[in-house]
Amino acid sequence: MVRYNEDALRQTKSVKHETILFGFLVNDMLDAFNLKHNQFVTKDTEFLFKLFIKETSELFTEEFNNRGLELKVTLSDKVPYIIVSDKERLQ
């Protein structure tokens, strides 16, 4: 049985987080290229917006904590639970 210490687990989470952010960067670069060549297309779909906000904020929570900060996200009840938009562009 393999046991991981807290430092190895933290490093693994950090690599996962950085990989996700790198994916966002690549998508942004592809969008810029497509915009420049008039080929930009959005992919509007219905998705759970409040869950999307929760998952997105969780990506940054550990980084904030590492810097001695706390990230708090509060959504008004007026924010719709489901929206139609291009989820990838929101990220």
C-alpha cells in the first residue's frame, strides 16, 4: 500500500490546478487566433451556473490559502441556477 505525505498530495493538487489553468490559456490563444481570422464560434449550451461558479472558485481557493488569503464567493438568490452561454468562454 502506497502512502502519500501531505507535501506530495499538495504538489499533486498544484500540478492539477496548473494544468487546468494552462488549458484555459491555450483556449484563450485559440480564441484570439479564430477571432483574428473571423472563425470564432461560440458553443452556447445550458449548464448549471451556480455549480460552475463553485467549481471555478475551488480552483483558486488553495492558491489564496497558500498566500494567507481567504476566497469567499456569495451569489445572490437572483442569479439563475441554469443559464445558456458558452461555458468554456466564461472560464
